[in-house]
Amino acid sequence: MVVQLSKREFLIASAALSLAASLRSANAATAINYWHHFASQSEMAGLAKIIQLFAAANLDVTVTQEGIPNSEYMAKVSSAVVAGGRPDTGMVIAERFADLTAMGALVDISARVNNWAGKANLPDNRWTGMSQDGAIYAVPAYAFVDWMYYRKDYFEEAGLSAPPKTFEEFLVACRKLTDPSKNRYAFGMRGGAGAFKYVIDVMEAFGSPLVKDGQAAIDKPAAVEAITFYADLFRKEKVVPPSAPNDSYRQIMEGFRTGQTAMVWHHTGSLIEISAALKQGEQFSTAPMPAGPKAHIARVAYAGNGIFKEDNVEAAWKWISFWGETDAAIALLEATGYFPASTAALKDERITGNPIYNAATQTLEFGRLPNSFVGAAGWSENVVNPTFQAVLTGQLTPEQAVDRIIEGLEAALR
């Protein structure tokens, strides 16, 4: 989730980070830097708290953070790898791991991880998106856990006793919750920037794989059925706002917060924003993503931190491993909603005692990692996204769209 800071918000976050920096020892032996793409006020507040906690526990290390816009992060890392100027440490998300390792941006930290007590709190699936060919390149820190937000009060008004568990139940609920005369729609569909994520998820939920053994493996009939179902929420059922073809994160979130929509699909990272506008457990609640006819798809995208150069490796390791500490993980959760990767943190009463987190805990049991292959990001953003938009606007049929998506995937894998 990327939210641009207002001037006031920027000053607040900067002040918080300055306070954290002031707590470090003036005689810190080693100074390291950290590249990340946090941007929102909540993310910056969470980062400030982690730096503060780290500074109190590691007086011999100074961390300087540098925020890079999400859309520019990979380009800046690539340039640093080619021309020099790598950071000591940096953020690593599962979707970009294949590209980062392909360009040789990350240092192998396998030996350190295997001798680290904190590894016991990170199950094998946490490392899948941070490892390649038996080598580990980043320490998992937190997760974006997909779930559904729903207006509990709207469900009660419509006589719906529980959130939908399947796509079939989802469609039934959508029909009951939509009332255009009140400018109320059931579902905040993301048809603009970022739409590709849910298009891909729905395709897999209808039984279509994407890639097998490095080759495109989309099942065309299943994919056509999936895109028809998903697009028809707008084209035929009209249970989503008319603005859906252009709605991205900000629009779907505003629609839910202001009461225009009754359900929205996103991840735990938007919990803080929604909780600031609506009352947990009264006006809104959370639920696992509904299951498709062939598979129950929800992504658990682990994000972590890696070492980008060997110069200050001891200090860099202290910093990236610190994110696995329970207090650091809970501090980030409380500021942002980003779910801890550590099982020790998940047992903390601050999580187990809050029912709003139950859906995320359930999703950890079946959630899948995001698709990760070289070229995945470009194909998703530059092919899947505009192609689905073209279906919504009537420029392409679902069949034509799937043909274009398959052709684009084949090209990306060459």
C-alpha cells in the first residue's frame, strides 16, 4: 500500500524519525543505511518506532533510513548495482525477489540465518520468497495478508448473518447489498492501477495455473470463465460503483470508508486507515477471502530485509535480524496493520486478544505466496491490468482478453 504524505504528515513522520535518531549513541561505531518504499504516515511511524527500539538495544550501530517511491525502487536498486552506490540494507518483497537475485543485488546470508536463534520462529514457508537454490538472501519481517473488509452494519440491514465464504455466496451477497438509489454498491472493485492482482487471483480460483516449469500454463477455458465472472460484477450485475474501471487503491478505500461500498478486498496493511474512519466490530469487520469454485486463493506476501553489500555486514545483520523480534513486529503491526512473520509474535496477546485479526490468522493456514518469476511484475502491470480494463469498458471480450494475457505471458517468459 502506498499513500502519499501531505506536508503536515511528512513533518510529523520526519519528526518521529529524528526523535528515534537522537536516541542513538553519538559515538556509534558503525553507520549503515536502509532503503525502503514506505510512504504513508502510518508506515513512517512504524519505521520510526523500530529504529527507536533498535537504537536502544544497539548503541554501536546508527541506521539512516532513505525512502524511495515504490514505483522507482527497482530502478534505483538496478542503477546502484550497475553503477555503484548500493545501500548497506534494503527492503525485499516476495514479488521482486526473483528480479533482485537475477541482478545480483543481494548478499547470501544463509550462514548467519542458520546460526540465528530467531530462525526457529520463522517456519519454512516464510523463507520461500526470500530464498533461491538453497541460499537465503533476506530475513522475513512482516506480511501483507489478503482478507476482506465488510460493513457489518450493512450486512445486518440486508439480513445477511455472515460474510460470504465462496464466490457463489459472494454474488448472492452482492445482489442483496446493492442499492444504486442510495449510491450504495456491494463491492469496491479495483479496475484501475493494481487491478491485475485480483484478476490473477480469480483466474487461479477458477482453476487456471499461470506458469509450470518455466512455461506459460494458463488454462484458457478456466481463465475465460474467471474473467467473465469477475468483469460481470461490473458489466452485468452492476454491483460495483460505475467508476470501477478507473478505481485504484485510493478510490476503493474511500468508497468503503465513506459507506459507498459494503465489501472490499485488500490486505491487512489498510486496517489502520479503515479503523480511523469506522468502528471495529460494530461498523466493519474482517473475513477470509471467499473461495473460488476450484481453489481458495488469498495471498500472504512476506516482506523482509536484505543486505546489499558486505562493507558493514555485522551491523547490517543486526539491523535486518532485529525486525524478527516480537516487540519490533508488534510495533509495526500497531502502526500499520502489517502482520508479523514471526510465530512468536503471533502468539502475543496483543494479537490473540483482538478478534479483528482472526481472519488473518486463518488465512495464514491456506494463503499462497504471490507468483514470483522473472518478468512477473512487468506482465502483471503492463499486460493484465490494461487488458482487464479493456474488458470492463467493452473494448475486449473475455476471450480476447485471455488470448492477450497468454500472449503477454509467453513473451515475458522468453
